[in-house]
Amino acid sequence: MLTHTVVAGDTLGRIAKQYYGDAMRYPEIAKANQLEDINRLEIGQQLVIPNIEQTQPVKQQAATSEVDTEETGSLISLSQLQQILPRTKEETLSHYFSAINRCLHKYQINTSLRIAHFIAQIAHESGGLRYVSENLNYSKEALIQVFGKYFPNDNLASQYARNPEKIANRVYANRMGNGNESSGDGWRYRGRGFIQLTGKTNYQSYKKDSGVDVVSMPDEVAQNPTVVVDAAGWYWNKNSLNRYADQDDIRTITRRINGGLNGLDDRQHYLTQAKQVLGC
């Protein structure tokens, strides 16, 4: 029987990722060890890692054959993703393929129209699934144009220009659950994932619902492919976006994700592509 000794910084999500390659399988470890509080682990604690014998062969099989993977109940195939996102490298699509299908199942994004809308939105938000962390490398001019409220003059903007960490700490300070500028929360909880999870409050909410400790490990939302996609599905579900996908209402979906209609033409382009590929 395989066991794991808890070390500093361990969470169930991180341990699950280590042994299964999937942070979202943390409930298996919690159940096997009868953990009452999944967020309380003690250094030196011994945890049983269940089902590890079955995990390794499955991972090897999934790596050897696209057909085998698609026969396990995928709601969208790798070839369909390639047709919808022809400018995205195959290795990138393959990296997220399994996570996307788990997300679609988990959040009942399970009709052609729902899938088309979901893929269209995450494709736009992530530049075709290529970018998973917010780019805050703004010039002085861009800071004044985009964040004029926080940079009302050239002198102040010059002090922050081309310094993403400083910019994030200023523009995201004292809101969305973040502390003041000096707290570093703005940078720590900057936008990550396919639908940019932003602000400490959202990271805390996602942690509560998923069990993945993205509050202490916020980079998981950009580095762990399962969490990259799952956080987007969580946001989609939390905002009841299946309802608007069923109505084919791209404008309301865009507003709920973006706060406005920025990038609507690009989102519509991806949606049209997805509908053609998925036959809806």
C-alpha cells in the first residue's frame, strides 16, 4: 500500500497531482484517510494513496492513442478542437484535451450548443488556449488609456510602466477581497486560467468549492491543466451560463464573463467555427 508523508506546503490537491497527475482527484485521498477537514494537514502525517496501481496503466494508455482517449466518453474530440482552433499548436490542444472533457462532464456543458459557446469564450479569453496568465506589461500610454483611474498623470504612469507586478498591486488593491497595494495581493491573485480568475475573493470561493488550495498556491490556476480548465468551468457554472448557451445568447454570456462586450466579434468568430464543427 502506497503512503505519502506530508511535508510543508502540501495540500491534497498538490498530493493528488503528484501521484495521479490530476489535482481534482483529491477526494479519493480524503475518503481513504477519513479526513474531516481537507484543508488541515499536519507535517509528518501519513496518508494512504489509494488506487495508484490502476492510475499508472490508465495514464500510459491515454498517452499512446488518441482513439482510445476519445472512446472513453469525450464530449469533444481532439480533431474537433483542432478544427475550431486551427492556429493553436496540436501539443497545446493535447495538453488540455482531457481536462476540457472532464470539465464539460462535471459542469453539464453537455450539448453541442453549450460546448460551442464554452469553447468560443475560453478561446477568446485565452488567445486560443495559449495564454493562461494575465498580461500586465503595459506601457505608460497604455496605462493611462486602460487604467486612467489609477494613473491620472504621466509622472505616475511612468513609475509603473512595464512593471507588471507593481501595476497589478496598484490596480487590484483594496477590491475583490485584496489588501492594499503593499500587501502584494493584486499580483498574487491576478487573472489566471482560461476565464481569468481574479481577486482573492474568487480564489477563496474556488478553493471552497473545488478543494484545491489556490489561495496558498495561486499559480496552480495557470500551471495545472486540470485547474486551468476547471476554474473556467466553475465560473461558467457559478454564473449559470448553460442557461444562456441554451438560448444561443452570446451577448449575455460575454457580459457575464467580460463585464461588457469587448472582443465580441472574435468570440462570435470562434462560436461560428464551433457550431459548424459540432453540427449545431
